[in-house]
Amino acid sequence: MKRLLVALCFVLLISSLVFAKGAKEEVTDNGALRVVYVINGVQGDRSLIDSAVRGLEQARDELGINLKIIEAGLDTARWKSYLEDAAANEKYDVLVAGSWSMLEYMEEVAPKYPEKKFIIYDAPVDYSTGKFANVYSVSFYQNEAAYLGGAYAGLLTKETSIKGINDSLRLGIVGAQPIPVINDFIFAFQQGAIEVAGIQKNDIIVQFAGGWNDPAKGKELAHTMYQQGADIVFQVAGGTGDGIFQAAKEVGRYAMGVDSDQYFILEEPNPELAKVIVTSVVKNVDNSLFRAIKRHLDGNLAYGEVEYLGLSTNGVGLAKNAYFEQFTPKHIKDTISDLEKKIANGSIDVISAFD
């Protein structure tokens, strides 16, 4: 009798597990578009990754897609295997990945699954080298926004209210690594500061942190730049930029964010830290991914092609939040507005690291 009861309990347990598993699959596999986002890192960078998550979560909430986010972690050696595993084993219609560090892996993986769709942002696949008819690439003219950032920082450092203790006209840039996409920001930022504000090139200090998630290194480099007279340091280093903001707060100077409106992100959890961020050079990954998913659902997303978004398509720009409006003198805001129009209509030729 006891054995019979044990066996019966075991059968009931297995049945309940099978039912639970089936119920879970029924909820997630409800006929809606299934999107998997493989993050080469973790959420919480307050920059590119978080912007991508915002856009896909907006698509989930407003367009009704099923969304699964997979964090591959900070060990770069694991990123390829995570993408390969997701492509082979996850239930999805569209797989999303982003940035230059996932480009090679995407080019290897996507052709193996021609019946599936792939989206890569911020780094287009080379359509001339493989069969990528199932891949949509969206990239950005970040140099256009960076030109505005350099012009803005240069004009702002001339204001008596922001000049540093050395009364210098000096700016700083901390990049993650000297790769083309980062240099695209740097070269254009320098061009804007030089052409619009008359800052000397040797007064724009450039250093590389060597990585994307090292706030301590970012803080160290920024402190050195502030000691050398920089009034504003532009961070182009992902999570490393958190340390740059900390350094700015400690010495009473200013910083500029990247990719997302980093003032807005920090305003609620850390308002005092947010106040050092005069603006951010924004790359609207969130808008671009939401737009891509919507166009996929509408049946008109251009797979097999790369699309570049810039100022004229609201793909990039400066963050003009309430703090920017309050902090920035009117004549500088007017100059930035004029520059936006000239860049959008081609009157200003912004240099690029990709030329």
C-alpha cells in the first residue's frame, strides 16, 4: 500500500510539472512576435545597452511582442557562445544583438538560420561578404551629434560661470577603446569644438580607459584631466563613464554623457551626481529598435540592408532636458539649433572615422 501511494505521488508530481511547463509555454508562445535580445554585457550601463532594452520593452508594452533578454555577462570570451546558443536553441522570430563587438559573431551565426530574422544595431554587417538577406542593420551618424557636443562644450567652457580654476579653455574626452566607432565620436567632437568655439586641438585631452566597465579607471583619467584644467570631460566609455561623473562631482566641474540622456537616468536615484552632466551626445538606439520592430510587424523592414540614422531622422542629437534648458545660455542654445539645421541639410561636412 505504501509503495502504491509513493508511486501515485510520483505520477502526480510528474504530471504537475508537465502541466506547469506546458502552461508556461502556452503563455509565452501566444502567436505574438518572439524577440530575443542577446546582450554582450549586462543591463545597467545607463548607456547603449539600457537604451536598447528600453526600445524593446516599449515594443513589448505597446506592440505586444514576446521579449526575452539574455545577458552574456562581462566575460568577452563568452559572448560568441551565448549568441550561438540563443540562435540554435531559443524560440524566436527575431534575434537582436548590438555593437561592433558582436558583429563578427553575427556574421557567422545569421547565415546558418536563413528562416529566422536578425537585427544588429550600431555595427552593420558587410553585405558584400556573405548571405545576409535575413539581417537588418541599423547604424548611426554619431559623428553628427558629437560635432554638436564639441561645439556645445567649447562654447560653454568660454562662459565665465563654468571656467575652471586655471581659467583655461580646455576639454577632455575619455574613450573606452581606440576603435572606429569611438574615434567617430572623438574626431567630430574635436571638429565642433575647434570650428565653432575656437578651442585649440592640443587643449582637447584624449585618453582611453581600455574597457567599457571600469568606473575606477574612468574616475582616475577624469581626475587627471580636471587637474590639467579641463572644465568638461566627455565620456565615450559606457559603464566606465560612471567614474567620470563621480570625478566631476568631487572637483566641482562638469561632464557630458553618451548614447542615452544620462542626466535623465541619474536624476531620480542621484540628483546631485546628475547635475554634473550638462548634456549627453545621444544615439537613439531605443527609438531605432522600436521602429524596427514596428516595421517588421508592418511587413516593411528592409532585411538585407543597412540603414543609417542621423540628425535628419532623429537618430542622434543632444539631450535637451529641463536641466539643459535651465543651465545653457540662450545664445548657445540658438547656436546649437542653427548647427543642427546646417548639419541636417548638408551645409556642414562633419568628418568621420569611417571615411
